[in-house]
Amino acid sequence: MDISFYKQQMDAVTGAFFCWELLIEAEPPAALADLLIPELFFDFFFVHTGELRGSEQKSRTEWILPRQSFKTLHTRALTLSFATPLRLFGARLPLQFGELFWAESLAANTFLAQDWVDPDVADLAAFADQVVAVVNGRATPKNPYPLLSGGLKESTWLSSYSPRHKRRLYKATFGLSRQELQRIDNVHAFLAQNCNFDSANPRLIGYVNAELFYDQPHFNHAFKKMVGSTPLEYFEASSVLQDNLMAVSYNVFPVQDD
Amino acid sequence: MESMNTKYSKNDVVNDYLNTLNAEIAPLFFEVRACILAAGPSFSESIKWKNCLVYGTTKNHIQTVVGKGKISLIFLNGVTLEDQYGLLEGDGNKARTMRIHSTDFNREALSDYVKQTVVTS
């Protein structure tokens, strides 16, 4: 199997973090599955060659992803299945993009069909240019000021709003409550570490952040609920796309402490 | 930091990782990497989580950990390997570790472990 992953870092002013291209070829053709776990990023996918199918274990549903789709924030893991050859382009967008996305409100756990790029886009650079043009050209602020002012820190202008009103604002802007955003962030605070599974090293509990999780059972519960497996099982699982996206995100945009 | 004969990956993320290796460990790292990829051509490299270089097929099999002056290779299902060279450490339920300190490491042993890993994967 021949797997290539290319990325193009984007300037912050473009509104996108980075764009990427994934190519997978195999002889004979093979079927693969990739586990996507919840992250605090929005993603745009363009299936240039091949087909992507999404499925959720919990709801036992399966669907074909539109050729161009916008992945909203997710609270649970989902599986992407595809057959080779596959040529997939994507753009990773910051959480703050939820405040600028032109749809009236954002539902979580969905893929919205989009029309951002020319289906005959030649390469990653051309793809990135087209994404940036759409992201900037269509951006429509939902609120008078941003809800978040760095990481998950809430902007001061929200302090006079009632908890109920704030809940509504969060749901409309990100599709999730503040508590759900924080839960995702907490799990990634663990994953963003360089865990060493050498048997001579500290056990998993050595990596569990005590400020975020009361103890290891609480962490295990939160992790399993979000990812669907234990940390070690998840480490052993190969997820070509998710692993690359996470590695780039962690190294360029480390998980922020509030 | 790469040696003259470094074979780069088709994965930009892996290449970023290779480029950040410090000069002291890079030669050893590239020797080990070349040995693994020669013995397990079906392996693909990827970065898991923040910066764990792993070798795998449809599952990840070997984790590379860079330490001070050494490379540890963690065979995630190393308990299934037949260790005729006695270089695998650990007594856990699954993982076994091979520690490599210099470029004159036992390539025959590493190749054997990798080949066994490929066969059992």
C-alpha cells in the first residue's frame, strides 16, 4: 500500500490552519477504515477520487459523504471507510470558524454538503487558494463580537448574559455546549502528550492530567465514551487520516490551557 | 537533521519529525529506520498523537521512542515474538522493548523481530 500525505501550512489571516492531500494506492485494491475522533476543529473534505463512507457504531447508520462536505464538530467517534485508490483533499479550520460560518446555525455530528472548490482542482496549492477564497469571501459573523478569546476562554462581553442565553449562543455558533467543548479539549490534553508505552515506563496514570480528570477511572470513562476504545487500543489502531491531522494540529497548534 | 542517504517519507508529517531530530541521535535513528523498512517493506510510517513515530500496516506494530543517546523500539504485541537473541525487554502482557544504543546494533536481530511482526500482523 502506498500512502502519501502532503500538507500546506496556511497563514493565520487566511482563516484556515492548513490544507492537505491524502493519496492511497494499493495493488490489489484494498478497503480501509479510519476512525475519526472528536476534535475542536472544523474540516472541509473534497473527495477527488474514490468514495468515502461514514458510519457510526452507536446509531448504526452508514452514509456516503458528499464529494465536498463540511464536517461540523462531533461529540462521538465515527468511522470513515474507503477503497483504494483514494485522492482526498481537505482543509482544517479553527474552532473560531464556527463564528463565521454562513449557515444560520451549526448542528453537531453532521457533514454538510458544500460547493467550495472546482471538481477538477489540479493540486494542493490550487485547492488551498480556492478554499481561502471561499472562507474569506463568504464569512459572515454570527455575533457582534467573538464568543471565545483564545482557546476556550470566554470573551468578557458575555459576562452580562444569562447562562441560558449563553447556552443558546454556543449551540448556534459551534453546535455544542461549552461543557461539551471542554470535554473534547480535556481528552486532547492527554493525547497531545508524547506517551511512551514501554513497559518500564510509567503506566497510563502517569499521563493523566490531574487538573482535568479526578482519577484514572474518570479519565477512562471519558476517553472510552468519546473514542470508543481504551487509550492503548486507540494507540495501536492505525487511522491514516486522523493520525496525520492530529499530529499536524498538535505540533502547530498545541492544546491550549485556559 | 538527516544523513546523506536518508530516504524521505511520502508523508510530510513524518518528514517534519525526521527534520527535528537532534544531531546526536539522528544517525542512529536513520540506521534503525532503514533496517526496519528493509525488513518490513509493507510497513508505513506515521506519527501517532503528538510525536510518536510508529510503523504499522492496518494496525500499528512498533513505536519508536527517542531517549538520551538511545532508541527504544516498542513492539506493541512483542509477547508473540520468538526472541532467539535475548534482546527484548519487558514482562508486561503485550509489549516488548528493544533498546538500541549505537550504530553497531544487532541488525540481524532487529530484522528478525520485524519480519516476525509482519508475519503475525
